[in-house]
Amino acid sequence: MPDVKHFDPEAVLEQVERLFWQRGAASTGIAEVVAVTGISRSSLYATFGGKQELYVKALRRYVERRSQPVFQALADDGRGLRAIEGFFDRLIEARCAGEHARWGCMISNAHAGAEGGDPEVRGVLDRHQERLRAAMRTALGAAHDLRPGLDLDAAAEMLALLAYGVNLRSRAGADPADLRRGVSAALNSLKEPK
Amino acid sequence: MPDVKHFDPEAVLEQVERLFWQRGAASTGIAEVVAVTGISRSSLYATFGGKQELYVKALRRYVERRSQPVFQALADDGRGLRAIEGFFDRLIEARCAGEHARWGCMISNAHAGAEGGDPEVRGVLDRHQERLRAAMRTALGAAHDLRPGLDLDAAAEMLALLAYGVNLRSRAGADPADLRRGVSAALNSLKEPK
DNA sequence: CCTATCTTGGAATGACTGGTCCAAGATAGC
DNA sequence: GCTATCTTGGACCAGTCATTCCAAGATAGG
């Protein structure tokens, strides 16, 4: 009996995600969201709720569709340090060139913004960090050429923090070569000396 | 002949710096600045210009009065890795406890915000990164217990990126013990194996 | 085709945005 | 104490903010 939605909520959410990712929540108005998505204010509010709820939904989508698959691939890649090297190579490539160049990471960006005050957002950020750390830990566990006596948990934490640093600096337009050198220094230091 | 300012611009700028540092530029209104500083809109605009100029001035003050002295101390500290260890210890302490707990680093925060679009801001960010990297490089140069064959420039870049990661995560309320473990992993990996 | 039910466009909301302006007040040399 | 010059308080501005609301439109079962 009822009418049905005249748009695809999932597709709209993706557009919103990209908007918030690139410009940040605080400096993106609802008017802009309406303009980009093409749907009306009514539909937007009826489907997603207010701005904050919309932002959280977009942030969750980012984690689920962008971060998680990459983390999973990292954890499933059995090549040890080579897997981690590949992770960072692709990260730097994506952050510095192509469609999303200089957008940074939506999660990293959320850390710095006032959005972090929302406890729901904080939960997303903490879970993201924990999952990245866990994926790094798994990848390190598969490595056989590590420095003897290395604390794998601590090293995983270090690599996760390093990824955040890469995300931040890439948003300001850092030279990808510099970022790669920094990452190489970290990975080489974890290797067994020969 | 003329009248003279009824307030101390330097003291006002410090209050503004703290405001922007904690809450971010986008989500801090001029009204709030007026309320916190106690001076009027007229004086604010006459002395510092508009919001963006005010933000840039506050950001510059942050670099000059907060970052630079610490970088200088790091570069002047001849203890090698111990100096870097001390730098990170104090950083984590300041970021996670006391007056500025969970404020993050104003420069790191600026990376993620829309403020980074301003080329003047970008210049401040790049210069900050370069100076931190250089201070790390100097500190590494003074070390005698480093892994043989270590690329000091790359290691300095890595440590600078790590600092940004620490800044970000601390703003979201990360456990300081986790941050310390991550930093220790980095520093231990740079050490000469024994 | 009718109607119950949902969606949609767009107008309207009041609060707040950064920024301007000017009369009134303060200052210091004369 | 007079006056030229700057500062100050606060009213005021147009524009934007997120949000609400409702009449008109679309839908699908009967």
C-alpha cells in the first residue's frame, strides 16, 4: 500500500561518506549533502535521522566497507613482513594518489575533530584501532625473519600508530617517498639482523 | 595622543590558542572566543583580523611556544636514544594527563580538519613536520648504540610519523601504557642487537 | 479507480554564523 | 582641561545552520 523510497539509501550513504570523509563533519552543511545526493531534506531526515546520526552511519560504513576488508586481507596474508609492507604500500598509494588523494583516513580525521566527543564515535575509533592492531599482530605472527626477542604485541601497536601518522601527513600532501622511507625504517628495524 | 589597548594581546592569543587547540577551528565560534577572552568583537577584529587570521596566529603561537622549545631540547640533548625516549615519555604524559589531556596536538588536529585547505596553514604543518624530523635526526646522530647500517634519515621520519600517531590516539583517550609500548617497540628496534 | 500509507519537494523555522559599524569612552600630549 | 586619536561595547547585518512541517505526489493492494 505505501509508497516506496525513490532512491537507494546505500548509494546515498556512500556519497555522504565521501563528503564527510573529504571535508569533515563540522565543515559540511546539510545543504551540501542535499545538493550532492540529489535527495530532499525530508527524505534525508526520514531515512538517516539528523546530522550526527548521519555522520555516525557514514563513519560505520567507512569502517565496514573500507577498513575492515583491508584489515582482513592483512591478517589473512601469510607472508609476514611482506604482507605488512604490501599493506603500507597500498595505503600510501591510496592516500597520495587517485580518487581519494589527500583525503586522509576518515577515522584518523575523526580523531582530530570535535566529532570525537560523541561516545558512539569514540567507540568506533577504539574498535578501529583495536582491529588494525590485531591484524598487524596476526601478520607479525606469521613472520619468520623477525629480530629475536621482539615483542610482537608492542610492535603491532607501533605499526598501527605509524599508519595513523601516515594517514595524517598524507592529508597535508606529504611526499609519498618520505612516507615510504619512514615505513621502511620501521619494517627493516623489525627484521632479523644478518 | 591615541588611546591604548585595554588588554594584553599576547595573553588573549594564548586563550584563543587553547580554545582552538581543544575544540578545533570549525566548531569554535567567534562568540565563544569573545566570551572566553572577555574582550569585545571590535577589539578582536581590530587586533587579530578575521577568524581565519586569528586561527593562523594561534597556530603559529602554538608552534613557537609549545613545539619548538621541545624540538630544540630534543636536538640539544646529546643522550641519543635516551633523549628520544624522554621526548616520547613527556609527550605521552602531556597528552594523556594534566591540563591538556585529550586535547591532542594542535598541529596534528589541523592536519585532519578542513583548515588544512588554507595554504598558509599547510606551510605551518609542513614546517612543523620538517623540524620534528630534523630534531629526531640530530638526536639519532648523537646515539652510539644504534643497529649497524641504520638509515638515520628514514628512522627520523619514522619517529616523527609515530609522534603524530601518538598525538591522534591520545585525543581519543588511548591508554598511555599502550602508547608507551608502541614507542618502546620502535626504539628497541633501532638499538644495536646484543 | 480508489484509498490508505508512505515519500517527496520546498517553504518556513529560530538559532547562530562571521563580520561590520558607529556612537560613546578612554587616553596622552598640549 | 582640551582635543586629536585610538579603543571599546554592543547593536546590527545578511547569510547559513540544522531541523520541522505540510500539502502534493507516488505507490500498490483492493
